[in-house]
Amino acid sequence: MAEIKQPSATNQPTTNGAHPPGSEPGVAAERSPDAPLTHRPRYAHIVGWGYHVPGKVITNHDLEQIVDTNDEWIRSRTGIAERHVAADPKETSVSLAVAAARKALEVADVPASKIDLIICSTTTPEHIFPATACLIQDALGANNAGAFDLSAACSGFVYGLAMARGHILAGDAEYVLVIGAETLSRIVDWTDRETCILFGDGAGAVLVAASEVPGGIMSVDLGSDGSGGNNLILPAGGSAMPTSLETVSSGMHYVKMDGKAVFRFATRVMASSTRKVLERAGYTTDEVDLVVPHQANIRIIQNSVLNQLKIPAEKVFVNLEKYGNTSTASIPIALCEAIEAGKLKPGYKVVFVGFGAGLTWAACAIDWRTPVEKPETGWWKNTRRQATYSAAAARSMWRRAVRWVYEVLPDPEAPGRDEGREKTPAEAPVKENTPERVRE
């Protein structure tokens, strides 16, 4: 794993409730290595990152052939030019998530066996149950990891980071894999020009690690307003409206959105949530080096981050032109591309902020300490890594085979196993009219 850099005296993070109880910046370097772990400060750092998108691209010009719209109209109102969609039936939320997770583990140089917890944020899970995260755990061969899905729509990735930070600061985990994965093209009505122009598919993942080096995820802000739940919703498929011929024929399994209401909500909470996490971390807007917002709409980003917070455009990373709104995957995908573009360096103060259905919002402030140069890996390490994943697939198949064998073998405890066999005196049932002393 890349070594996390110690903060210098000039850029040590300010504490304002962001550190574990009893910890202070710089204390980690002064602690004795023999001190009990519970007495050492713990911080949650992002040490690995990766993303993956489907190969199929649908441009605005392609959409002109489907619905009544045009490229200029879409660009001027959303900033989107194209989006990636999972056209291959084999491309699912799990397959995209696994590809992104493997890249994150490669950057961190951490084997899947060291992962303690997998959190998958998604609005398009593989199934209602089991959790998509469990299927990812199996594919990665993360045998020591717990796994669960998180549903907070487009805010979900930051919610996941908050959960990861909490587990790490509590001492319950050393490595937490946080994934945002979506195949929104499967729940979009491609005849509805209000929604089909917006969404794309993809997955992004980060590995969050425990460290004694001050920094990492310094503060978080999570919020919700369920009174606006109907403004962005997938109506059918749940307990309120179970799947039926009527719900399918009426299109209730497609995304429904009140665009104006969501816009007003988003521009307000993006700015206020950013202010909160900066205050909790002890930072000012002038000190922010990079903002990675949820990539939903360029006008929302302009009205909230640029206009209200007065953060310069060069400090705000935007890539929605290429991907559209990938919901909970948008922030980790943008993070990866920001790193590739040289927009992020150790010592930078970073903000992730998003909003989504629920209605929900979330933000976090990060004191980035991890080197961003991609580590060089030799052929032997790559071969060993691929062998590990192949072994995980083989192990999964073996476990499935064992379960199948147990299913087809006769169950010795099953009713009727002794039909036709004469009972021994000890097995013979006691008749109701047998004297009490005999029964005893």
C-alpha cells in the first residue's frame, strides 16, 4: 500500500470534532509503538481508487433519433454530451463494481483477503436480495469481509464513506471497500425525454484504510427530507406497489422525476452541506483545493458551488459531459479522472458533495495524504493478483457444487426415511392406555 504522508507543520489539519476522541494532529508520530492500539489515534484515509464504465456510448445525436430533442438543447440545459450504457446483458451492477473494485485494490496494493467490510451504494441492485455487495465479495474473494448495500440514491457514495469512516474510527475495521455502482439504463424510459437524456451507467470504488497519520476523511454531513420523496422515485417494485401486469404496462418501473423541484432542492443543499463539513473540519472555502460534486447537471453545480460558495471553476472538477448522471457512481468516477488529470495532490483539502432521491444530501471534507502516482507493478505481481481472482472464482464454484450435492443427497433427518422398516422396541411409540409406571 502507498505510504500515507505525514502532514507538515504548516498544513496540519485543524481539529473541530473531526478527530477521534483524545486525538490531536501530530500525536501519531509521537506515540510509542508499544502503546495499546485503543490509545492511538485512528484516521480514515482513501488509499485506492478505480472506476469502470460500459463500452457502449449513446450520444445526444443518437437520442435525437429516439425522442424529440437535440444536442444543443441537452448541452445547454444539462452539460451532457454522451453517456455510457450497459448494452450487453452480461454487464450488470455487479460486473461493473467488481471491475472498479479490482482497480482500487491494485492502486492500494492490498489483497482482497484484507478487506473487512464492503459497502455497495446502488439504486439498481443486482436483485432486491441478496445484497449486491455480497455478490461482489464473492467475486473478489474477500473471504474476511462483511458486506451490505446502501440505498441513498445519488448521495449514497458519500454516505458509504461516512459509514466506512465510522467503522474505522471505532476500531471495527482496518480496510473498508466503498463502491458506487449503477446500471440506470435498465430503469430509464427511453421514450421520456425528461429523464433518458440524463442518466448513464458505471461504477467507482475506493479503499478506505485505517492509519495513525492525521488527515483523511475529516468531517461528514448527511441529511434527508422524505417529504420530497415523490420528486424523484421509482414507483413500483416495492411493498407499496408490488410488481404486476398493471405496473409494468403503465411504466411504473421507470424513473419518475420532477425536474424543477429537484433543481431547487439541489442548489440549496449542495451549498449548505459543503459549508457544514468545511466548518466541522476547520476549513474555509478559500482553503479548498478541489471540489468533486455529484455530476447531475452543470447548472446545479454552477448555481451552488460556483455562485453561492464562490469557489473558482478551476477548483471544481466536472466530467458529466462524457458520462451523464451515473448517480452514486458519479463522485468516485470523477475522483479517479481528477487524479488522472493531475488535479489532486497530497496536502490538498478536498470536498465531495452530492444530493439525490430520498430526498438526501451528503458531503465530506478530506485532508488528502495519499500519493496519487500510479504504482508500477511487475508481471509477477499482476500474475499473482489474477491468480487470486481465478482462485476466488474456483472457490465459489466449489461451494456451489457442495451445496448442490447436499441438496440431492437424501437427508437423514427428513420425514419418511424409516418407512417400511420395523421399529425396535425402544423406538416403538408408547400407547396412550399404557399404565403410567410402564411409561416411566
